[in-house]
Amino acid sequence: MSKIEIDVVTAEFFGAFDNRGGKAANVARIRQLILPGGVIVKTGPEFTVYTVDEFIEPRQRLLTDGRLVEFSEWETSERTEIAGDIASRFGEYRKSGILDGEPFEGAGTKTIQFVRTSEGWRIAAFAWYDQP
């Protein structure tokens, strides 16, 4: 059951950014999926460490101000290891949308650390790398 629950949390995480077909992205949902104080890291040349709110705010704006439309991202492969009340997931993903009127596609890798809480599995930390 734990793997299925982690799959659901992961799908909800990716789905929070989806604004295809004019639907509103639900980026605020991230606050229920990530523990307060969770750590978020973007690697690469623009290495950045975010708090949950620092991560959400610019993405909420980008996905609602009309600059990024028809956006979605989805996992293409993953491997998840569970040990008691902790889990680690390493996955590849793809994304696509229209940014400033120009179609784009991308891909990358995410690693997500989960913990089981009294409310179920939650994200404690995640990091990602976008392929150039």
C-alpha cells in the first residue's frame, strides 16, 4: 500500500502545475504535499535552495499571469525504495507548454524524499536537475 500512496502523492505533486485547457494550476496544493520546513533544491548553473513558499510564489505567478500556458509535467520512469516510514524516489520527467508564446519541451530528473506522517506520506525534500 505504501508504494501506491507514494505514487499518488507524486502524481498530485506533478499535477499541481498543470494548467492545460485553461484550467487553473493548483500550486498552493504543494503546501499540503510538502512538510513545513521542507527543502527544495534546483541544481545546475542556477543552483538555488528554496523554502516551500519561495518555491511556490514565482511558479504560481508564472502559471496564472498568462506567460506559461498549456503547461504540464509528468514522470516517465521512477524507482522508489521504502524502509519503514521513510522512502526515496528517483525519477525522470518530461514537461511541455507554451512560454511567452513559444512552445517548449524539456526533461530532467527529480529525487524526492518522503516520510510517513499521521496524515499519510508527505514530501520532506526534493531536488531536480533540468537537462540542458
